[in-house]
Amino acid sequence: MTGKMTDDMSDDPTTEGTVQHGTPEWWAAIVDHVAAHEADVPDPWADVALRSAALTADQESFLAGFDDQPPPPHVGDVDPLDVGGAR
């Protein structure tokens, strides 16, 4: 599929060759684009050995900061179906 993808399908002559968003042609353009570029992208789910499974000192410091955070507020005995006091 040729042409660029766009949401704007105005009468502008410079939009000739565009594919309107949401049409079957637009999705075909997405599939073509992904197929043309997927060989360049590593598989995120591949079994790749990590350089190190341990956290860095900066990561440990950052995560330790969560320990002193207050707990999220808790709403007591509220009926989630009681919208606007209708019940």
C-alpha cells in the first residue's frame, strides 16, 4: 500500500494518496508497515540472558523510598452501586 496515513481527509489536493483512519485500507497500511519493519525489532519475549539480575544501588534507593509513603485512603462501608445517594 502506498501513500501516507492521516485522519484528515479534507479537499486539500496535497492529501492525494492518503488513507483515511479506520478504513480497511488504513489497517492494511498498518499491517504492511509492521511487516516491513518487524525484522529490525528484537522480540521482547525472547529468552535473553540479563546482564545482572541484581538491582543497582540507585534502583534500591528509589524503591526504598516507597516504604515511608502513607497508605492509600480507604473508603469504608460505601455501596459502589449507590450512585448519588439513590439507594
